[in-house]
Amino acid sequence: MYMFARLWVVLGLVCASTLVMAESIDINTATVDQFDQVMVGVGKSKAEAIVKDRETNGPFKTVDDLTRVKGIGAATIQQNRDKLTTSPSQPASPAPNPNPTPNKTR
């Protein structure tokens, strides 16, 4: 019986850690609903403000950049830091060559 109790405890811990890991969001791709559901202290209106800021000012480079959104301070970021990630910046595409060399065939 003791063995089954230990098994249930271990199984419960594994499931709980999986749920915690699943609640991580990328602040550069998250939707209003995702911000609202995952972040502590962030409701629908602050979530909308985050998405609007991202659309207006471009992607966040770091999680700390969320402080540029009115109503999101250092305390809110600290409460949620382990749930937030930022996607890597996309490298700029090379500019097209304005003077391409013609293809010489002989």
C-alpha cells in the first residue's frame, strides 16, 4: 500500500510540473486571451494594452520591456517572469541587389 501511495505522489508531481511548464507564453506571439489566462495581475484590459503596444512599437526584446506598457510594472513582471519568454529576433532579409550582373552565356 505504501508503494502505491508513493507512486501517486510522484505521478502527481510529474503532472503538476508539466502543467506549470505548459503555462509559459511568448510575449511576442501571445494573444489577449493567453495573457489574461496566464499572467497574474493581468486582466483583459492590460492584456489588450500589451498586444496593442506590441503591434504599435514592434516586438519586445526582453521580458522587462513589458514595462513600456502602461499598468505593467516591475512587480507584475517579477510575479510572472517564470511564465514569460521572448522569441528571438528575426534577422533582417538582405536587400535586393539594385544592379544585378547580367547572366552571360556563351
